[in-house]
Amino acid sequence: MPQSSIKDYLHESQLFLGRAIASGTLVLLVLLILVGRLFYLQVENHDHYTTLSQDNRVKLEPLPPTRGLIYDRNGAILAQNLPAYSLEITPERTENLDHTIQELSEIIDITEDDINRFHELRKQRRRFDSIPIRVRLKDEEVARIAVNRHRFPGVDVKASLLRDYPQGMKTAHLLGYVGRINEQELQIIDTSNYRGTNFIGKNGVEKSYESMLHGNVGLQQVEVNAKGRVLRVLENQPPRPGDNLRLFLDMDMQATALEALGDYNGAVAAIDIKTGGVLTLVSKPGFDPNLFVEGISAKAYRELEQSLDNPLFNRAIRGQYPPGSTVKPFIGLAGLEYDVVGYHQENYCPGYYQLPGKDHKYRDWKKWGHGKVDLERAIVESCDVYYYELARTLGIDRLYEFLTGFGFGQPTNIDLDGELSGLMPSREWKQQKQREPWYPGETLIVGIGQGYFLTTPLQLASATATLANRGHHIRPRVVDSIEKPDGTQIESPKIVDELHQLDPIHWNQVIHAMSQVVEGVRGTARSIHTDHYRIAGKTGTAQVFSIKQDEEYDEETIAKRKRDHALFIAFAPAEDPSIAIAVVVENGGHGGSVAAPIARKVMDRYLIGAPDAG
């Protein structure tokens, strides 16, 4: 029979009691810690954690402002914001994103560039954000999507405001365009004022007046759920719209200038002499700025960038051309002012000019010569030999001093970004840039507006306006007035400089000679004479390449891109000028036959309302 064990009930009871007390003590300790923590959270740091909780529930969202509009002088819309339909996808609500995009591509045109741009935007957005994959949908495309809407959960057609330029390439270089903000721009803008905004002015008026056109961002306080979705709007602070701009630009004149250029490339700049307002600023060829708003395709951009005609280049303010004979009235005025020549003093032109003791012949455009020539005839017939001698007599130092007074070699400081200054050469410039002395022959070449001498079309128009105003210079400007959201109008300031206090007789003599360029029987621009008003002008030709001493320029045998540029400057009416104009026609050949008629059509539009056929 097995031996039975005897239990020690007292010992076991004591052991159980000890363990129970230890467990109870531990539970109590943990409970005290929890109560202490709850007290700390709910009482001591109640305000802090309430704020954090509120931040998780309530968010501030930016409300982007509506960009300001741009008008021409007559109220024609140049830049506006149009409602546009876009196809957008919310990734979170789409089961198979790639499959959805593939099926959508069978309904409407979605390019590889569209898909790449969509995936780039996905990296910057949250999964529940709606992301555009196609913009500017046509009505037919919207209808197709609407019919098939049930097949595509997470796909919506939404309306938004997009920048639109109704005049297209006619105003592309002047207005510029807006585009998506890039990394470099993020470093310089006030990012708080661009929250919710994807676009910024890239060039032209859109860039120069960005701070006014953009406006001020608004804010709204919204309640969101745990996933960040908006449930309701709690508070709203509306944005301040951007300012509207009214330009001096006359769209009818702009269109006339473009049409008059025809198949030629070039630039036209016309200025209101009384105000300095830019009436026309054409650079041809142009481009469609609407392509850049939502992002131009890589293929389209390459075509623009690689085009031999360089349509992205703003010739009006960045093109630098030799002024050619258009500079002769200014140099003639210098000769009168420095008293190195009389208005009726004659020099003989045999068709060439030689420096004393030199064999090299500097040719006149008229190879058999002009015979006896005074200053008036030298301007009217554009005699080069007369100006070779006048330039030599004046010297480069006085030429530099006098011509820079008219703004040559300096930016006009127009209210546009990116203007170049041209080049008015001097002894100091050549020594600094080329480490060479200035040679007498170079002075002769400057005297006919060639060689190192360069000017922009706008600069040439501004100098012409100053000449017409008899030294009264008004800085060119594009914007006439700024309209605030409350309707207040602010006119842009007129900046005036008195550049030259010259003998009134000399002004009258040079202006009379310029009027004979058009009115006289021997004038190089007599073909644009009109009975409606009197024109004072000067033709010019700028060489694209140099011709050797024993060679002749034959336009028929020279490739088009190497032919001379045609130039013309003018103001009208000659007795009381209101408009000054400069025309540069690339590879146009002759200023009188090609550039002058373009200027006449633009002035007709301004002075009599339409180009005159007579």
C-alpha cells in the first residue's frame, strides 16, 4: 500500500497570501502610474494636447488669388483667365492606376508627356489628392468622358482657371507668359504668398509686373477626418485678386506691323512721343505663349529652340544690330553743335574716301559718287563719304559723348525684363575688351553706323523720339495704368530727362533734312510720301558680313541669311510729332524699299486709322 503525502496547509496559505499581496501591490503601483500619467496629460498639459488634437482635426488651406488681367490702350483683352476643363485622377480611389490611364487613352488623346507630367505631380501630392492628367479638354472630349464616367471610379472632369493669351504670338514677346514655378524661383519668391499657386510670370510684362498681377493668397480653416479629407469649412479669409494692367500698346498697330513684315523676320518699335508709351513692340517670328502655361511638350520646345529663325528670341529689346545710316541725322547734329561743319558747307564725294597717306578706299553705296554734297543732301541721299569725313573730323571721343546722350550704348530702362544695351564703342571700351588701341579707320565706320556700333530696335526708336522732341527724353514704358481690385486707377510715372540743350536752329535743320528723305525728289524713302501728313525719316542698311576691298555686294548671288538688314526710323507729323518708330527687317536689303513701307503702314494706322493705299 503506497505512502500518502501530508500537505502543509498553513505553509501553502501563507505562500498564496504573499503572492496575492505582491500582485495586488504591483497592480496598485501600475494603477497609480496610470492615474499619474492621466493627471499629467489631462490636467497639467491639457492646453498643449488640446492644441495638438485641434491641429490634427483642423487645417489651414491656401486660397490662391485670381491673376490680374492685361488690356491694350483700347480695352482689348491681352491676357485673361479662362475656365478650362481638366481630366483628373484620385489615385486612392483607383484600383489599377496604369490600367485606368490606358483605358482613358482609348477615349481621349493622352500623350506620353501628359503621363510623365502626371507621375511627377503624384510625387508632390497625397494619394487622396486629385491630380490632373490632361488640361484644356475640348467639349467633345468632356462629352466622351461623361458617357463613360461609370467605368472609371476616381476619375473626374474639373473646371479651373488657366491663363490665356487670346492674341497668341502677336503679343508673345511683349507679354511673355506664365509657367509652373521651378526650384530656382522657389528660392527667391515669398513662398507663403504662393501657397496653392502653381504659376508665375516667366518673362515680358508677366514677369516684370508679377508682384502686382499675382495678388495675395487667402486662407480657409477646414475640418478634416483622420485621413485628411475635408469635412467642412470653418472659417474663410478670401484672397485679394491681382491688379489689372492697361498698356499703351495698340493692338491694331501691333497686328498691322506683323502683317506688314510679311515673310521677313525683324522688329518694329513705335513710341508715343508725348508720353513715352510703347504703342507697338513687335518681334518676328513669335510663338504661341499658351503652349507654355501648362507645360510645353519636349518635342514642341525642341522645335522652337532649334529653329534657325529663333522664334523665342525677343528681337525688339534684345536684338543688337548695326544702326547703319539711321544714325546719320544724330551725327550730323553733332557736327553742327561742335561747329565742325556748316549746314550748307559742301564736300566732294567721288564714290570713295581715303584717310590721308593711306591707300585703303572706304566706299560709298553709290560707287560713282554724289558730287558736291552739303549736310542736307548727305542726309537725304545718305552719302557715306560725307559722313566718313565728318566722323574723322569729330573723332571717336566726341562721337561717343554726343551719341550716348541720345541713349546709344545704354538700356532704355523700359519696364520690361531682359533688355540689352547695344554698344556705343569708345577708346576705353576697345582697350578693355580687346587690349588694342583705337584706329582712325574705325571712327569712319562708326560714322556710317557700322563696325562695333550696335543698337536695339527699341533703343533706336527711343533715340528717334528724343530727336523729334528736340532733346526732351521720356523713358519708354509699356504699362499706362494699374487698376486695383477696388477700382482705383494708378498711372505709371512719366520719367523725363532733358538730355540736350542745343541750338534750336540745328534741331530745325536736321529735322528738315529728315523730312526731305521722304518729301524730297531725291529722298531715299520718297516712295512712302503721303498727302495725309508729313514724315521725317532716315533709311539705313546694316551689313551682315564684310566685303573685301575689290569685291562688290551682289544681292542676287548672296544667300538670304547673309543679305543686308534693312532699317528705317521716322517720326510724324514732322511739324508736331506724336509718334516715333524704328523698323529693322532682317536680310531685307534696302531700308527705303523694304523697311520704310512697314513704318508708313504702322503710322497710318495710328494717325489716320488705317493704312492708306495711296
